[in-house]
Amino acid sequence: MTDALQSAGALFGVLLTQKGIVAVAQSRAHVLHPHDLLLLANLVRSNESFKQAQTFTPVCLPHFNSAAFLHAYVQYLHVVRRSPAVPA
């Protein structure tokens, strides 16, 4: 995730599940405050439209910079569950 973050020129990368935060990557120059991380996680989880398509959305992270917005790229990964093989 760190390599993808650097190659994209992004400040932060966050991987979420329905149960919690799985991973956080951040640049060396910027630190994501825990309150900002929770704000971002709640925004993503509570907005049903994010589940339909990938999107960029402006978000204010007040501990990072309360006078500006960052653009968050949100994409849900849909897992296809396979049923176990039935012996013949």
C-alpha cells in the first residue's frame, strides 16, 4: 500500500472493512490524526452512494487543516464468495 501511495502522489491511504480499519499508509511529511481517520471512516461507511461507483469527494480533516479540503478517492471492493465444492 505504501508503494501505491507514493506512486500516486497521495498523502494518505486507508483500507477499511465493515468492522474496522485494516491498514493506514501515510507520507513521511504528513501524519493523519486519529480523529481525522475516524471522521473519514464514518463518512465512507455512512454514505450509500460510495458503494455504487468509485468517486472523488472533498473532505475537511480539521486536525490536518481546518481551512482546506482534501479530495478523497473512494472505491468499494466487492468480494465474490464462492460456495464450497460439493463432492460428487
